[in-house]
Amino acid sequence: MKFFSEKLNNIKPSGIRELFAKAQGIEGVISLGIGAPDIETPKKLKEALVEAVLNNFNNYDQTPGNVQLREEIVQKYKQEYNMDYDKNNGVIVTSGGVELIYLALQAFLKKGEEVLIQDPCFLTYPRQIILAGGTPVWVKSTSDFKMDLESVKESITDKTKAIMLNFPNNPTGAMMDRNELKAIVDLAVDNDLIILSDEVYEYYVFDNKEHVHVASIGDAYHNTITINSFSKSFCVPGWRMGYGVSTPELIGPILGYHSFVVANATTPTQVALANYINSEDAKIFREKIRETFQKRRDKIVKGLNSISGIEAHNSSGSFYAYFNVSGLDMTGEEFSDFAFKKAKVVFVPGTEFGQEESQKTFLRASFGSVDEEKIEQVIERLTKLL
Ligand SMILES: Cc1ncc(COP(=O)(O)O)c(C=O)c1O
């Protein structure tokens, strides 16, 4: 197409959005495709938004974000991780976590610089790295989908600029503990890499495990940009509210970029979240969802593993289960097609998230938007078929 910029030449469209469109309007379809929670936004938060609009918080706001929200974000990190961030120069509120990842890559990557990403990973990372003129470099996963330390070591070159970490992980649900992360963080700091730590699933952690805030490990603080979002934590993906914390040195260039891209994230949604995120209601809500997702996780992992030929990884966090269908002699793409046509169930093939060779027989099941009853139906349909 003659109007296309060459920037889009190497950008593969998102297969998840295609699957989402394909499944819409077909009766009886159960979609474990899209990564969004189905749980209703807390009533108090919805009321806070209406109030903000009625109270005329409808104007532009400051580029880094609403002052009160930035104060609440700083307080959140102090309360939850005993970490200090500067509310004036160390916090940014963006239009979703995705905007922050985009800004950080655009602001820091020089043409041809490399960013280490885990195979598999959130499909936005490699595309955004390419859009920023950089080169994504795939790092291997261990058999339980942690980032492989040896592979990180082997992948660092003099062109490596940054490493992307994401625990709890999309698409695998894997988590790494503090010691395991420290080995990677030390390597990153020793090589002067920027650490982009995507912690959007921090509250969805199962089996009494603890989320580790990467910036709090060893000497990571000065190298780390933490990416976060209200989409998943308070079930408002449509509000497009993301945020990040880091040092003034790293936030500064990102702010410069942000001011010319969206100027400021939506004002009334920021005011509503400022009045909500550290409230008692917010804490109760988060815990309720965590419990709900853990029950769903138990059901889906057990259910998938009960089907001969399928092997599901036990997700430790997020709302994804990653499973292997090599025992059925099918690829993930074949299984996705088969499950959709024969059982009206949508799964995303693993090749959407990583390298063709390594992810060929895997699929991701999102249990963010299917309740336990639907999960039972999915397992029933698959069991009958297989
Ligand atoms: C790992 C990860 N990071 C970031 C995001 C971005 O979320 P949002 O742009 O809605 O804040 C998502 C959304 O699916 C995600 O899975």
C-alpha cells in the first residue's frame, strides 16, 4: 500500500485481536483469548469517576499526571514495598501501561540497539522495540518458564541497551523469586542496562507467593523503570490508565516524549483513581479478585492436565495458564483451530508470544474473563472431543 510508512513493514498484526473478532457474535463461544478481567469495576470507583466528571475535573491536567494521583502512587510504593519515589520527578501516569512501554523504548533506544526479551512474552514488546528502531533479542526460558540466566549472559552484546522483565508473566503465569531475579538484575546492572520491569499483574499472585518489586533488589533502583497499570488491578482496562515509577533521570526523557504524544492521561479517571487506590475498599477488592483467580487457576490447570495429551504449566500468578499439546500430535495453531471449530472454545497459540520453534506446541488460556462454571464447560467440551 503506497501510503504505508516503512515503520510498519516488520510489524505482525496481533492474532489475539483477530481471534477476538472471529469469536464475536457466534453463539455459545467461550473465549479464553483476550487478557482482560471480567470482574465488575468496584462500585465505589465507578462512583468516584461520575463524581469527578460532575465536579468538573474535565480539563487538561499536568503532563506527569494528576498531582493527587502521583502522591497516592508514591504512597502505594512506600506502603507495599517500602520504596521511595519522587512524586514530582519520579512518577508518570500514561494512557495504559502500553503507552509507557512505547514511550520508554522511543525515548531511550538508538537505532539498532538491542533489547532482551523472554521467549515467550507479551506480544507488544517485540513490536514496540521494532517501532522504536531497536532489535528484539529473544532470551530462552527454563522448563518452568523463568528467564534463563545463562541465555541472558550469552545474549548480552555491546549493542544491548535494555532488558524487559515481566513477573507474574503474560503468557505463562510464571514468577521468579527474589534470589533468581537478583542474579539477572546484577547482570543487568553490571552491564549498565536499563531494566524495564512490567509488574501489571503484581496483585494476582497465588499460593501465598510474594510479588517482588524488581527495583527493590540489590542495586536495581537506578537502572529500573517500573511499568504498572490500573487496567488489571482495578478492572478498568477501558479507562486506559497506566503508570510508572523510576528515578528522575529515567522518567525525564519519557515525560518529554509523553508531552508530545498524549499531553496528559485522561483527567477524571485519574481523579477517581486518586480517591480510590489506597482505600480499604481497594484492598478488599484486590484480595477478592486474587482469591477468585486462584480458584479459576486451580480449576483450569487441573482440568487441562486431566486430558491425556495436554500438559499445563501450574501458573503462579497473572490470569493465564500456558499448556503444551505436543502429546496430541498437534501444533498450538492446529489445536486453536480445532478447539474453535469443534468445541467453540478460543485459545491463543503460543507462537503469538514467541519464537516459532520453541512455542510451536503451546497455547495460552486466559482465565481472566471466564468463571468457574465456564471453565468446567470448556473442560467438558474438550474431554468429549479428545
Ligand atoms: C504484561 C502486560 N503488560 C502491559 C499490559 C498493558 O496493559 P494496559 O495498556 O491496559 O495498561 C498488558 C495487557 O495485557 C500486559 O499483559
